[in-house]
Amino acid sequence: MKRSEFELLVTQVLTELPKEFQDRLQSVDVVVEDVATKEQIAGRHFEDEDLLIGLYEGVPLTELIDYGDVLPDRIYLFQSSIETLCTDVDEIREEIRQTVIQEIVHHFGMYDD
């Protein structure tokens, strides 16, 4: 899939989020990359960048005092990794949706455990 087609799916998913979530994501950039970098997977339980499909980098809202000295938060979606897991466009779109929601959860200060 072309990057522009993948990014269009991401945009569609983001615009379908409930308004109250969209409002709280104004300081979050959503970035599409092919795969995670070695630095992004370092220290995580992933050994292969192809296995990581999404990543939140930033200061969770529960820990944020102010935005004075912090870079914008980012949600990364790794296109090649997502496409590897999916067989068609509908599955890709659903995986994007689930991954975005998972990373938003981290932005709100909640974690898997």
C-alpha cells in the first residue's frame, strides 16, 4: 500500500474518534513510519522492529505539569509492521484503529499492566 493511502486510513480513524478524545489529542502528533528504529525498540520486550506496530512517546497526561519544556507527544504507527499482520485494507484499517486506541490509552496515563 502506498504511504498516502495508509495515511488516509489513519486520518479516517482519527476523525472517527469521539470528540472528547479528539480534543485531548491536540498536542499529540500521529506519525507514520515504515518500521520502528532500533532506538525505539531498545529496552522494550520487542527484539524485532517488524513486531512493533505502534508506539507512544511523550509525557502521559497524568504526569504532565505543563507543556513549557516538553516536545510534542507522538503516536507512531509502523506501516510495514501493520501490513505484515493484515491480509486486506479492512484489516489494516481495523489494526490502525486498535493501535491508535492502545497508544491513546498510554497518553492518558494508563498502561497494559
